[in-house]
Amino acid sequence: MRLLFKVGLTVTVIFLLFSTVGLFIADWERPPMEQEQLGFRGTGIVQITNPRLKAETAGNVVLPEVVDAADAAGPRARQVYQNVQVLGDLSEGQFLRLMTAITEWVSPEQGCNYCHNPENLAEDVPTKIISRRMFQMTKAVNQNWTNHVGQTGVTCYTCHRGQPVPGEIWFRGSSGQPPMGGLVGYDGGQNKPGENVNLSSLPLDPFSEQLDSPEEVRVVGTTPLPVRQGPSIMKTEYTYALMMHMSQSLGVNCVYCHNSRAFAAWDQSSPTRQVAWHAIRMIRELNQSYINPLTPIFAKDKLGPLGDAPKTNCGTCHRGQAKPLGGAPMLRDYPELNATILTPVAGAGPTAPVEEPRRPVPDTPVGRLAPAAPPADTPPPAQEPGRPPSQTR
């Protein structure tokens, strides 16, 4: 009896010791937490957030002062300055205003010389060629991807935030840990906890095959029984890793887009799922059509370990917030980034990148048929609360 008592006392002391230590070192979230019901009751679509972490993330956002607007009248920038290929349709005042703002957004310490040769501002140095292409990319996002950015839009500051290179970029093979080979076999980049996947055992690089290629992300089957032609387990793990990245980048959990009882069902998902669907395809186009072609222009020390250009993902803009910069509509103050011409001016210079044709983006997610239009003499079907017309049953 005495022996049992000693054993029980020892186990109790050890348990209390480890519990006390864990209480102070564990990465836990103390209450109270905030919750918001995003869907119908009983569907499990409840967003839970940490108000303290949310406030800390919001406090890290510093919006630059708006430069006073300039007169749209007067000579065009291309008539005043040499080799202005993309912003030449702006007035001289608008052009100088935008250059002033961009210097503050991208290179506040380096100044104008970060992109220009001070001895010859018209010269096409590498950073100027890259920035010209970024103007085209920004304009394309604001005009062609409103299904994702809405009317809020983006500016150079959305990604750069006062730094020449955005803080959230990625390269192929950037984990620095090559796949294991030999007798051990291919490990798929797993079991090496990384920030990309929130320190989980999922593959470290969920971007190369899903944000830089036309690979389909969907892995949930559409039949009641499994079929041989379905996605592999490895493909599923990469998809889950990408979902982990998206959740972490936006500071949300899975039910921000999905119904936790029916992940694959579009008609039971939140409207934000369609926004995220367009986001994945937007990022692919930015990486493939605007960033990758600039690889020969980048300095070698700016390329990744496999020689590729720095690419974008969800974290590049969002930085832990559901809406970048807390939803600040900076484009409203700088409409020049939504009204500038997209293609270079003919004859302005031989080194301007040429705009590639872009594929049309469907309004309805792949694998989901668009709802048929009702006859002209019948009223439209009633819309269920909290669901957009394109997702009514």
C-alpha cells in the first residue's frame, strides 16, 4: 500500500510539474476569443479569431501619407520625358506625383536612383525594366481581376510596404533541404517543419506546382467510392499545405471559405471561397506572365537557389490580414495605377517587355455549371440568405 502511494504521489508531482511548465511555454491562446457566424446555423461556418493577435497584426500596418493630387491637364509625360513607355498617357504633374509616391512605397532610403541611372534617367537599367513590368502587372490586376481585388484594388505599396523587395516572396527549392534519396527514398519535402505550412509535417513547398503552374488544386472526389484516376495522396498533401498557407496568410481558419461539414460543396460554402478561387488563378498569371519572364533581367544575387525569379503568393499582399492593409482603398487615391496604358508605346524603346495575351478567366469555378437563366416571363428564383445568386441551389 505504501509503495502504491509513493508511485501515485510521484506520478502526480510529475504531472503537475509538466503542466506548470507547459502552461508558461506552450503557444496557446488564452480566452476570450471572438467568433463570427458566417453561414447558416448548424453548418459549422463559424470564424474564430484572437482579438489580441488581430490587433497586433493591424497595428503593424502603417499607411503612407497621400501625395497631393496633380492636375490632369497639360502635356503628356511622353511628350516631356524620354523613354516613358507605360505611364506616358499621364500628365506631367500626374507622372511626377506617382513617381514621388512610388519612391516612398518602394525605395524610401535608396531614392530615385534605385530604378534610374542618375546620369541618364531615360536609360533602361534592369531595375527600371522590372519596375515597368510591375506597373503593367498592377494595372492588369486592377482591371482584370476585380473578382478578387474588387474596387479596393492594389498599388505598389500593397506588396512592397517601403521595401525594394516585398517581405513575403518565394523561390523554388527555397527550403534549402534537398529531397532525400538513395535507400531512404523521396520524402516529398515533408517532416521538416517550415513557416510556409505553419510548422506542420506537410510538404514545405506548396507553391511550385500550384501557384506557378496550371495544376488543379481540387483533390476531393466527386464519387461516393474512390476511383483509381483520382488525385494521389501526395497531391492531396500538397493541396492541404497550400490551404495551410492561405489560412496563415489571411489570419483565418478553414471555415472562412468552406463549410466544415461539406468541404467540397460550393453551394454550402461562404462567398469568400469564390474570391479565393480567383486569387489562386490570379497569382498563377502574375507569376507566369509577369514575373518569370523577367528572370534574365534580375541580378544573379536576386534569384533563388535554382535560378528562378522571386515570386508571389497569398502572403505577399495579405500579411496575416483577410484584406491587405486592413482593406485600405489606396487605389482610390492613386487612380493613375488603374488608368495607365497597359502596352508600351510603339517606338518608345526596344527593351520594353511585350504584354502576353492572357487566358480568359471564367466567372464560375471549374467543375461547377453556371446556373441556367430563367425564362423572360418568370421571376428569378428566391435567393437564400447569405448566398450569392451564383450559388443558389
